[in-house]
Amino acid sequence: MPPLTNLPPITRLSNKIIRILGCNPGPMTLQGTNTYLIGTGRRRLLIDSGEAKTGELYTKLLNNVLCEENATIAHMLITHWHSDHIGGVESVRGLLKKLFPEDEQPIVWKLPRALHDNEKSENEMSVQWQPLKDEQVVEIEGAKLQVKYTPGHTSDHVCLLLQDENALFSGDCILGEGTTVFEDLHEYMLSLKKILKMEPKTIYPGHGPVLDDPLPHIHYYIQHRQQREAEILHTLEQQEDNQLLTDIDIVKRIYKGTSEDLLLAASYTVRHHLSKLQKEGKVYQNEDSGWHVVKGKL
């Protein structure tokens, strides 16, 4: 993997957007979670909050920005339930109580998880948040943000469209560098195609640098998954009638020469592809865990 782009802890991206890194760099978070302070007036909106374990470092940066801008936070919009996005909410609230003890606390917004996804993280249970709705508009001085439901990475994932600039805050659906993980590939591909139809001029991702020409990046994401899917289907088509191909058998054929450590990660991806293909009626799994192509569906 090529080295990551260097991102400063604080960057003014436009007259209404300031990016503040979550101070939590790592293999999954890249340079750290991108949080965004939005608006031009005193009452601003914050997209995502970083995570709890680096909350002290993050709120020092946020404090500097709020003091310099003579601003507070009226709304916090959380793109999804992962701890590096929702985990810093209480740290931010604590900072605002200290800075502005007479002010009301910000409204925290998050889309509920899908009905079939009834798990709740510790952060979701401890943070008091209001339910977002698809296409809802949250407005502050200088900006209107429209909610775009984009499940796949998680069942509660949203992107946020800055309407007057046709710019999209993409959360973890699209990253500035590399590719993302997902809970449901079928839903994720539909979300990518939904974003592609929107033709955003700019994408502000949850991790990594800004994408000023995002359409080729989105096309790459879609083509990358389609190529992997084609490889899986080709592998299944080549098997003999009495041959048993399990998840791991498919992984080992597609990822030849890959180390055992990386095979585990690859098997995660292949299982999601198989689940998507099964939903689409293109493959099925028999009682002995073997996978087969549905004849006449390809």
C-alpha cells in the first residue's frame, strides 16, 4: 500500500468547512477520522466526533478552532455507529459545557439501524441522539445539509449533501484513499450507484484527503467489486458437478500465493460477495456448505 497523504490536524477547506482530524490514526482509520465543522455563523454543525480514547487530544484541536471562529456547535451529525465516528460525542459535549455553560447542548443526530440489525453498541446506548430520516435537511447559517441514506458499510450509514455546492460528506461509504469494508455488499453497491447518480462535484470523506474529481473514484469502487464478483462466478463455473467448493476453497483459488494472515481478510470479502450473489439468485449453498452457480442465471 502506498504511503498515505499527509493531512494537517486542522484545515480550512472553504469559507464554510473546516476539517479537524480525530487524532486517531491507524490501519482502519488512515490519518484519523475526519470531522468537519460546517457553517459561517456562531452556531455551527459538526459532522462526526472522533473516538473516546483520543477525545482529550481531539477536543484541544476543536477548542482552538471554536475560539478562533468565535463559534459553538448547535448540531452534531453522526454518519454511522462505529466508535471512531460516534465515540467522541461526550468529549465534545464536555468541551462545550466548559466553554459555554449557559448555552443549550447540541442536538446529536443519527439514523437508527435497520430493523434486522437489532444490536446496539455501547456508544449508541450511552449517547442521547435524535433519529435522522432519509432526505431530512439540517440547516445552519451558511449551509443546508441533506441526509442521504447509504447503507452497506453499516445499516445506519448516511452521507450528507451540502446542497448549494453539490458536495458530499461520504462518511465511510467512500474513502479518500484505499477501499472500505462493508457489512452488506448488496446494499453497499446500491449506495455507490446512488451516489454516482448524484454526480457530486466534491467528496469530503470520513477518512483521507478530499476528492475534487470523485466520479472516477466511485467508478473504481464499483468496478473493483464487480471484478471480484466475476472471479468468484468464474471459479464456481469451472468446478465439476461432484466437486465441493466451500468459502475457503474459493478464497484460495482466487487469492493464490496469499499469506495465511491475508487469507482471513480475503475470506471476509469473499463471503460478502457470495451473500450478495445469493440474494440475487445467482448462487446457492447446499447442505454440505458447498457453493454452486444457479444454472441459467448468468
